Amino acid sequence: MEHGEIPKEVGAIGSRLIEAGFEAYAVGGCVRDMLLGKVPADWDIATNARPEDIQRLFPDSFYENKFGTVTVVTTSKKGSLRHIEVTPYRAETVYSDRRHPDNIKFARTIEQDLKRRDFTINAMALQIPEIRHQKPDFKVVDLFGGQKDIEDKLIRAVGNPEERFKEDALRLLRAVRIATQLDFDIEPHTARAMAKHANLLQAVSAERIRDEFSKLVMSDMPERGIEILRELQLLPYVMKELEEGYGIGQNKHHIFTVWEHNLNALKYAAEKKWPFDVRLAALLHDVAKPRCKSGDGPDSTFYGHDVVGAKMATQMLGRLKYPKDFTEKVSKLVRYHLFYYNVDEVTESSVRRLIAKVGLEDMEDLIRVRICDRIGSGVPKAEPYKLRHFRFLVEKLSRDPVSVKMLRLKGDDVMKITGIPPGPKVGFLLNILLEEAIDDPTLNQKQKLEKRVNELGAMSDEELKKLAADAKKKTIALEEQEVGTIKKRHWVK
């Protein structure tokens, strides 16, 4: 199997350790990624040097943990190589709480260190050659068949899988997440142990579960990972409400069950590389349908599932300790995903009201969730004409309108400054101010507008009327031009 190159920063650290009489191996995920032909996201080095030895060799480093890991600071401009973790070999120990080793026991050999790791594809080490070797021979230490499992695309626990999961129950989720990210299968013996010990996840903190779940959702095929979680009975310890949709049929507007529909919606969001909040909203948008279902067969209904779903999303994300603002946004996208958008029936005022509820900054994400909903239903077109028209309306209404409403001076201000009573003359003055502000937006400041109103107030009614008429023509032409440009952008008439 061919390997990529070891970065010079990693090679330099390894070379210094070797010159000082120690061993140096790249370990874990970076070795796996190299064997897969991928660029590692980060690099970890294992050595028989102790933390005090490592810090002595690398003064520009810090040591702030109980695992013996020393972080060496490099001069690299790449974020993944700026901080490189160097850890002494460690041996197996007892995990009483199913989360953390009771104590840290340093080992003497790389072989002892690899025995304590989770999966075979992560339990390999690559010997770091001295930097003076121009074309080094890479030596892979592979005690458990990790290279073969990479070839066979398998996630297999190191040694006895039940022992590995009892040591750290988070490995149950990590196995699913890695299988999802790499598009690997979980080896049957390992999978059976996962299903058998799924309840061990009760001992894992919500934050650790959240972080693994988030990585899974951000993978290229998250729907596959969610299905594996269900199959291996892990989902109840992550998002138990999701499983309520399994096997629940819908109505004549859907060809999939609620479960299939939600996964298909998530799948499309991932295919489009949409952000995490959109993906989660796509997954959860119909989570309440099983609780809101009335009747059965093609005419069944799910009234109120958007409102109930938003509350459920808040509870689910809160349980996993997601940030409050993130939870509020996802819940909002679930709540309003059923917005109405028939071309001949949607008014500008109704779109304005929706923008006010959702927030202009989140309208595009709401449309994305609706598109995921459509695709998840088996509808061929992700964005039909009427949805494009809705998007056009949102952009039209969200820009600074070319009207007197954009002025920082109102009709009441004009009457107060000039003493003019209510009537057409106030409108004339506002139209003139608008035309001048369109030409030079810097004029749209209250002090400048007040000064200009005083100047205009001294003009005759006929002069003002002519100036206002010219200004109105110009404003209408500009408005038509801008709306036409927006229509072209969205392919609407």
C-alpha cells in the first residue's frame, strides 16, 4: 500500500526525538488517512519519551492534561500542523466510569500502546524516519490487521469488542461516525457487541454524544449513519424521538414513511453541502408527524406537526446541550417549514410577515429546508417555478425599497420644519428628497435632509410640482429596472 509524504513539521519533531535516543511514530487517524490516500486532518506522534523529556526537547510546547500529551507548537502556517500532539506510549488500564481510564500507565513499546486503541484501522503506527533520509522506507506497525480492514472497508474493534466498548462507551458512536465518514461497514462481531451494550451510552456526557453526532451529520452520507444508529439500537440514546417515525406511513402526497422521508431530506441537504443547522432542520422538520397523525391511509393528516415539531426540536437539541441560539434557529426552521407559496395567492404582505417572524438572515435557510422536504417526499423538482417566485419576492422585499420609506425624514418632520399643512405639497417635497438621495445616498442623513427641506420650502408650488414629477418618473423607472433584474436572477416572469 502506498503512502503520502510525512509533513516536514512532523518529520522534524520525529527526527529530534530520534536524535535524542527516543522512538517516534505517527499514530491513529493520520496513519489511517495516509493509507486511504487522504490528507490527514491532524497529526499525532507517539514516543517512548516521557512528558518531561518531550518538553525539554521542545521548549515551545505546553502540557495541560493528565494523559501525558505534550502539544508542540510549530512555525507552520497550516492550522492542522501548527500544533502537533506528542504522547508517551500508554498501556491498557481500567475504565470504571465507562468514560475515562482510572489512571494513566505509561508503556515501553509501541506494540503495548496500540493494544489499547479502539479500532484496527486506528491501531496502526507509521515509523517516522530521520529527516536526513531522502527516500525513507516507511515501516507500518500493524498488529491487528488494520491494513486488511481498510482494504475490506470494515470497522473492527481491537481485540474483544465488548471490552473496548466497556472501556469507553463513546466508542459505540465513534464506530458509527467513522463508518459513515469512510463509507465502511461495521464488522458483524463488533456490530453485535455494539447492539448488546448500547445502554452503556447512558454513562456518556451529553456534550460528548453531541460532538460525535454533529460530526456524523456533517459527513457526506449522514442518512446512512442515522440508519446504522437505529439498526444497532443506539438511536434512543441520541435522538429517541426520531425513531417514532419508523414504519409510520403518510398520505397520498408522500411515497415514503416518515422515517424514510426525514432521512431523504437530510440526504439532499448533505448532497448540496448545506450547513449544519439546515441539515438538522431537514432531519427534524417532520419529527412530530407520528404524534400528530390522524386517520390512516392516503387521507391521513398531520395537523400541527410544525408547531409540535418545533417544541420537540427544542427539547431534543437542549438535551444534547447545543447552544441556545443554534437551537432556536433550528426550531424556527422546523416551525415555519410549511410556509405557503402559491404564486397567485401569496401576497407581499404575507411574505413580509413571514420575514418578520423568521428573520431576513434565515429566510434562505428556510427555503432550503422546504426544498429538502420536497425532495424527501419523492417530488422530482427541488425548486419549481412557484418556489423560485417566492424567493424572488423575498429578495424584492428584503432590499432597501426605492421609496420614500427609505428616507430618514418623514412627512411629519417635513410639516414641522416648513409649517406646510397636510396635502400634496408634502408628497412633492418627499419625492424630491428621494430622487436626490438615490443619486447620492450620502444625502440621506437627517441633518442634510432638514437643510434641503428648508431650501425647497422657499420654492413656489409650481416649481416643486415640476421637480416632484420628474423625481417620481425617475424613481418608478429605477424601481422597474431593479425588480426586472431580480426577476431575471430567479427565472420568473
